[in-house]
Amino acid sequence: MTDFSTHLIHHPYAPPDEFSAPQPGVFKASTVFFPSVAAMRQREWKDKSAYTYGLHGTPTTFTLEARIASLEGGQHCVLTTSGLAAIALVNMALLKTGDEVLLPDNAYGPSKTLAEGELAAWGITHQFYDPMSPDDLAARITPRTRLVWLEAAGSVTLEFPDLIALVGVCKARGVWCAIDDTWGAGMAYNPFDLDGQGLAVDLSAHALTKYPSGGGDVLMGSVTTRDAALHQRVQLAHMRLGIGVGVNDAEAVLRSLPSLALRYRAQDQAARALARWCLEQPQFAQVLHPALSGSPGHAHWRQVCGPADARGEGAAAGLFSVIVDARYTPQQVDAFCDGLKLFKIGYSWGGPISLVVPYDDLTAMRQAWPAHLARGTLVRFSSGLEAVADLQADLTQALGRLAG
């Protein structure tokens, strides 16, 4: 090589193979080199035994997929660009025109609008079932039903369903069941062994944006399963759709995973303490948190999630909601949220900063106002990593705005 630019591109130096450090290496690639044509033709990416193209995986993404699969109790995993993308991928891999999907009425809102929008346009019908009634689910399953979504705890209102009974209904009727495991994050319960005897969902979708990331700065999701054939259906759909995640985002999640258990436990304890304090405040007609004995589905949470630690409390994430008494207007509730200083107004959760979001029209999110919920305006809180005493003081001062 006589030209210096060519020499820079084709420089012969290669670093030693063995390098061990606390964090996995970050491998960025679209193109992957093959040593020969024969090797190119023989390599297989689907079983993660080799690399063929950056979209199909690198050592960085393969490592994260393996760790997420272990976290959730599964065996196979693919990464997606968000939690909603994980939900969409499951639907697209398993459903076709003429099929039906059932969703809990308290499901993540974008999951419901996906069914009402794109899935409906493709000739895939849907129904919403009462997540607190396995009988209602059983009654809604038809010969066209192929997939049932579960969510524990429910989005915003945080009811905890009878997962064991719901999965049992799906198994008895021969339909796939998938769970949104973002709240549980692999920490509260094992979606692939709900009863200690192997009762399992078929697939788990997870917004790694939340607790696995932990920083509020990464968008990513995953789909995990134990079934190799089911995984291949998801994996091939993943490939055909061209879904890929940035390896720097994968690196960020890998860096956060070692502290996941500590962060999850700390945010759980903070939310629990604040929820108990909120029970004593006359401005709140109801406090929703699965670990509270009066919260909808508490007995089901106890059955699946706890007690599993030295305190005998189980695990319950860092979310809680309150229903502000109906005597206060939505405008007063907004003023209460605006008055918070440590709780920032924003969607998502699982990061270091506490968040708050008011929902002034719950009927827009549900088929009807559930009988187990008090009337009023719902406000959802996500506990961060601030001191509980400081968060409680913030709530106290903001309640003055509510009265005003």
C-alpha cells in the first residue's frame, strides 16, 4: 500500500482477543466482515452462534438479550426500539387478518389504540375484557381469538389481576397469552413461573425504557419467551421489520442492570411509604397501590409477588396513584400538580427523578368507570431516588394549592 489513506483503512494491527472488564464491550456495526465466501454462506445469526449483519445482532446486543431473558425467567429474547414496539412486534408476529386479540380494559393506552388503529385496519379484531374477572375473559374468547394480553399491575389504576386464573383460562382455551412485564421488571414476579409450579405466560413484553435503563434517557423494549418455535416467529418478524437498537443504548442498559435490584427495591419502599402517608390525607378519596390491603387486587398481588424478602413484603415497583376527592375540580388538581417541586410533570417512570401525571378523564381510558374506583380525579406518582422525607414534604406543601 503506497497511499496513506489506504494504509489507515487497512492497517494490519489487531488488538489481543482477551480483554476482561466490569462492562461488556460496545460493538458498532452495520457491515460485518467474513473471512471467506464459505464462512459467509455458513454463518447463522438466528441461534446467536455467529454474526452476519449489524441489524441481526452484535456481541453487545446478544449479551443484553441473554441478560434480559435471564432476568425475566425466559430463554430467548429480542430487543426492540421501545416497549410499545415490543407489544406491536408480538401482535404482528402472531396475528393475521381474521384473528382476534383480547386486551385488559386497564391496559397501557397505546396498546389499546394500536388495536383500534393498525390492527383493526388489517382486519384483526379486538375486545377489552375486565382484568379483575377471569370469567369475563373466558366468556369473551371465541374461535377467532389467538392472543390475550395481560398486564400486572394495570396501567394508571394499578389493579392487580388474578394472573394465575387468567393464564389458566388461556391455557384451557388454547390461546397464546402475553404479558406486559414493565411494572414487574422481572423483580416482582416470574412471568414464566407464576405459581411456583411452572405456570407460565407464552411471551413477555418489557419496556426496558423504565427500570432496566433507570436513567430516563433510553428508549428500548424486549420480547422474551421460553418456547423456541414461538421465539423464531417473533425473531423472523423482527428481522423482516428491520428492527434494530443502537448499541450505545444497549450499552447504557447493560451498565444499569447491575443496580436494578437495588433501585427497584428503593423505589418500591419509597412508593409504599408515600402511599401509606396519602391514606391519611382527607383530600384523597382512594389510594391505589397493590401492596396496600385495600387496593384492588391486593390478594392477587400477595399470591404472586410476596412475601419474597426478609421483610415479608414482596415487591411492588415504585408507582402509586391517588384519586383526589370529587369535591375538587380538575383545575384544582392541576394546580396541586403544578405546585410540586421535586415531583416533575412527565410520562414514563423508573428513573431517578420522581414524576407526577394527572388524568382528568378516566372514562376516556376505560369502557366504563370501574365500580372498585372512587369518583374523582386520578393522579399517578412515580417515586424516584430522592429521600422519602423530602418527597413527603413536597406533597404536603402542594396540597395547599389543592385547597386554594
